[in-house]
Amino acid sequence: MSGEPFSNWHKIYRDSVGELSKDTWQKGILSEIKKRGITDGTVLDLGGGNGVGSDLLQGIGRFQITALDSSPAMLELNQSATKKVVADFLEAKDLPDRYDLIVSGFDSLNYLNPKYLPALFDGLSKILSPNGLIIFDYSSPKFLSIDWRDTEFSQEVLGGRLDWKTKFNLRESSCDIELVFWTEEKKEWTEAHTQYAVNTDQMKEALKHTGLSIEYVRNLNDETFSPQSNTHVYVIRHDIFPGVVAK
């Protein structure tokens, strides 16, 4: 049985990538929040259906978290969010609230076609509080185009096997990911996912005319910036606080 992205993967999501997602959140978004001593406020978690980020945030403070995800099945996994919204990222601009933090963890924004990034940031600028921050991790072009250019591997999960197959599409600057779950020798389901490769210059370009700018960008595993890092962490805020720390 095949389906839309995350229509089946939610059944084994935490078992397959839960620990990796948690580690990415801790080194990226959570680390930036802790640096600033933020322990409360309103949070919008884009792609937060899996609940990993909501769990970690509630572990360090008292946050009012709205988890937004296009997959109802993924949102069912989230037990820590204050509110759950089934919606596309681009619909976030229509939310009635304002947020002190807008976060997106474990490469969730890589799923958004880059042509929509300007519209996304323009919308987020309208629901971000004046002193608010947008913090997200983002898989680098190097990781998607080189490390995952053409790979195949398997995981043993929950009584079955999850096969991964990745292929980089140079024309679209995207990485196609096929997931196939087996129990014994029976194929249970297949899902196709696509992630896009965007570098820091392209990210800055997407922010033009949105009222937002990059305050800081670093590698996931340290405080420096290198294009060769697999994952980068972005901190974005309103232009009234200018300053780009990107090398």
C-alpha cells in the first residue's frame, strides 16, 4: 500500500528517526533557546506533528505551543502541544495568534519548494512578535547533493524493515527519498518524499522584502559556519534588529 508523504511513516516514525530528530533538536533549536534564557512564551512549531520538539520545549520551560502540520496522522503523535493545526506551512500566516518563537526542526523546511520560501517568510513576519525569533535547522546542499546523491540502506524497526533509497535531482536541486516498509517479505507501504537544497545566499535572497533578516547561522555541531556541514541552524528576526553572522 502506498500513500502521500507521512500517511504511513507516522506508524514507525519515532522508532526509525526519533532519536536522530531529538539529537538535532537539542543541538540546534533547543540550544539557541537555552542560550537566550527563554523559558516561556508562545511557540509555533512548523512541521511539529511528530511531537519531538514539543516534548523537548516543555522540558525546559512553560510554553504555549501550536503544532502545525499538514498530516493529521503525524499530529496525533504530538501529546505536548497546547494546540494542533492541520495546515500547510504557507497557511501559517492566517493563524490568529502572534508568536514569540517560530521553530521548525529536523529539516522540516527542506520539504518546502524554494520558490515558496519568500511567501512563507513574508507570512511569518506578520505573525512573529516584534522581538520574536524564527529558529530552524536545515539540511545543507552538500548533504543532499553529495552525501545523499544516490544511496540505499535499511533499518530494522518495529517488527519490520524500512528501506531507504535517495537520489539527487540536479535539475530541480532536490533529493527524492523513497521509503518502503516490509514485514517479513511482504511490502506493507511505500512513500515518496522530496527535500530541496538551498544555500545561505539563496536563503538571504528569499528573505528580501519580507521584513526579516538572518541574525545568525551556524553549523549544527558547533558555533562556526561551513558550507560543508550537513546541517545548519538559522536564527531570523525582524529587520529592526539587523546583523548577519554568516561567513
